[in-house]
Amino acid sequence: MFKTAKAEATRELLRSTALRLFRDDGYERTTMRRVAAEAGVSTGNAYYYFPSKDDLVHELYREVQADHARLVAERLGTTPDAVDSPRPSPTRLEDRLRLAWQASVEAFEPYHVVGTELVSVAIRPGARTSPFSAESTPARTASRAVFAEVVAGAHDVPPHLRADLPELLWYGQLGLTLFWVHDTSPGRRRSLALASHGAQVVARLVRLARLPIARGVTDDVLRLVRLAASDATEGSGS
Amino acid sequence: MFKTAKAEATRELLRSTALRLFRDDGYERTTMRRVAAEAGVSTGNAYYYFPSKDDLVHELYREVQADHARLVAERLGTTPDAVDSPRPSPTRLEDRLRLAWQASVEAFEPYHVVGTELVSVAIRPGARTSPFSAESTPARTASRAVFAEVVAGAHDVPPHLRADLPELLWYGQLGLTLFWVHDTSPGRRRSLALASHGAQVVARLVRLARLPIARGVTDDVLRLVRLAASDATEGSGS
DNA sequence: TCGCCGTTTTGAACATGTTCAGAATCTAGC
DNA sequence: GCTAGATTCTGAACATGTTCAAAACGGCGA
């Protein structure tokens, strides 16, 4: 399917229309009929390209995720064309993490009205739109890659943490998103504060993890993370 | 409304019918029409008692929450009638916490098929069925009370942690539930393991928090928890 | 140009969540 | 016992997500 150029155009028109309506009017008021009508096609045609409304939400999810990744790459100076780098990219974990988490708040901001549904839809396990499902592995991988880069470029992360820390930070991102959805403070100030203080705490804990006394608990935490991480990959096999 | 005894009976019949159907057939196949039909009343009548399908899911949420609280109370020996206590209730945080978290996996088990929707519905901020919303404060408070009791009866929790630790453990419960929803291992073995190892990690961290070196990061974590905790109470004011 | 076949599009139809005007039933006061 | 008013219940109607049989379109070989 989607062979011809016209088909691709129709699909893209539907996609952008849906995203605009989601952004401006929220989830419920964005009717499949309305999306189709505003795109100038029939209702059935929308379903030809997007099998369900959830799939349109999934497009939104991917868009926002991509925006976040782009924003972080820019600010970490990871973009290939580093022509203009007004300030050098930070190398401390705390700074890099704060930057990544706060960037997510910024990237998500235009879609705060649909945030709820975004999360609600994203959380459904069966749905192929869930970030935990096997079929959306690319999106999930991309999301985790952000934090892999955060850790990779930090000079103050001990070697034995480098492999699993990104996963842990990704869970933090999940929690931050959950908080953000419920955050009604102006400018999402509380979410930004949570991101900032969260980064500080993580950095301190990582620093502490170097000490011999912390060795035991560190190992335990890593084991726990690995246990949790194998969930999605193993659970969805059916 | 719901003045007469017959009305109360109808309401209860609808409630139990819905819960049974949710448990046996899942969310989607439990139609409002079907609930009404199997309860022997008209569709409209179901809406007289439960304004939306989400409200029926909310009943399920409350039921499961109550089951969890009851189970934990039994095993911690907190029940008023402590006539038969085969073994003394544990006083170590690790044991109490493991018990509480693992009990949640047990209590949720019958409803694993609807787990997804349970979480999905529970997470919606606007909805009065959300555990974060002001209107379901009782359920949320009850849920947190479980962990307040876990901490209260533990002999190995330093004083400066006692106030905020329950909140933190409640977040852990949230995470565990999220994991459980996606857990397809037989007997939910992975979730039980996560609960067990999680309890171990928490206990070790708490032990570590006594040391002077950990003072700084401990304070930061507590600040973070308080920041996160004020979310629900403040955000829902509108 | 014509006809074939895969691709794209249509609009009616269906099931479900939800609303609502009114019918049925019950209770209280006489 | 009887009526007025509140409570409880009904079933049709509506909007929306989704499906599907069939129409329209488009390119390609004869």
C-alpha cells in the first residue's frame, strides 16, 4: 500500500491535520470524521492509512519523541554540523541530564492538552502503539538513545554504571512525563524544577556509587534495572 | 439519589455484575449494554447509578485497592482481631516492604486481563476516576496508608526518613504496577521477583542513609519527593 | 485507444458509550 | 384509599470509532 506519490501526499495530509487538531482541540474533539473532513477526504479513507485513532496518536508520540531527540542533540552539540556552537557542550552528568530532562518538558509543551491521552494510549500493552510493545521498538530505542548519549558524553560516570544507567534515566523520563501530564503550573515550572533537582540527585548518587561502601547496593540496583529492562522484550513474545 | 433499599440493591447488582464481567471477559467485551442486561435492568438504568463506564472501572480500582490493604493488614498483623497470629509480624523494613509489594501482585492477579485499562483509566488526570484527582483522594490516601503502616512498624528506619518514605514507596508501587501490567510470566513470577529485589534495594539504601556521607543526597531526595508529592494536591485546584 | 488489474476512495452500516424525555413505581401526607 | 411529588427505570436516539462492499482512479500492455 501507499504506492503512489498521491497516496503518500494524502497520508501526510491526514497526519498533519490530525496532529494539528490534537494540538489545538485535544483528543476527544478530534474526531476521525473531522480529521477526514478537514483533510478533504472521506472517513473511510482515513482508516485506509491509519487503522485506528490510536495510530494517529502514535504519530503524535513519534513526532514529540523526535522533537525531544533533536532538541537534546542540538544542545549537547551532538548534531553532525557543529558549525555554530555558542557554548561548549557540558560534560558533567548533572548538566547533561538536566538539559535532557528539561528539554523533554519543552518538547512536550505544545501537546500538553493531549498529554493525558498520549500517556493513556502509550501505556496500553496490547496496542501496537505502546512504547513497550515490540512493534514500536524503534521509537522506544530512539527514546533510550537520548539517555545513552547523555551518559556517553559525561566524564564523571564510573565504568561499571555506564551500561545500565541510560535505562534508569529513561525510567526517570517516564516518571517526569507522568508528573508533567498532571502539572498545571504556569510555564510548567514545577516539571522543570523536578527535572533539575532530579538531575542533581542522580549525579550525587552516581558520585556516591564510587565509594566502596556503596558497592553492594549499587550492584543490587543494577540487577534490579536489568530485571525490569527484560520485561518488554520478553513479555511481548506471543 | 439511591434512597431506597431496592435502589441500593440494584446498584450493588450492577457493580458486582460489572466486576465479574471485567474479571472474566476484559474491558472491551464488557459492554454497558451487557452489564445492564446480565443484571436484568435497562441500559439507561445502569447510567443512573454509574455515570460512565470509567466509573465502573473505578469501582474495580477501589475493590482491588481494598483487597490489597486487607491482605497487607492481615500479614502485618495489623488487623484488630489478632486472635490467630501463626507467626509474629516482621519488623524489618525489607520484610515488611517485600510483603506489601508482593501482596499487591497477588491482590491484582484476578484482574490481570483488565490491568491495562485499569491503569489507563487510573492515569487520566481530568477524570474524577484518576487516583491523582481530588475526588478520589480517599482511595489514594488508603493506598498510601498501606505504606505508612509498612514504615511505621519498621524498627530500622531512621527518624528523618519516616515522614517521606511512605510517599516514595508508593511511587515504587506505581512502578511495580506498571511492570505487572506488562508481565506475562507464569504466576507473575517476574513481578514478584521485582518486588522482592526492590524491597532489598530500598532497605539497603535506607541503611546507607544513616551514614554522614549520605546526608547530602538524602536531603536532596527528600526535597525531591516533597516537590513531587505536592503535585496532585496543588495541580487539581481549578 | 481500449481494457485489465492493482491502488485508492467512498459512503453506508454496525456496535458501543452516552443522553434524555417520559413512563413506572414508590412514599408521604391526608 | 388516594393523590402529589420524588425516585427509579425504560428504550429510543445521537455521536463516534470502525468495517466493508463496491465504486473510482491510474497506469500499462495490446
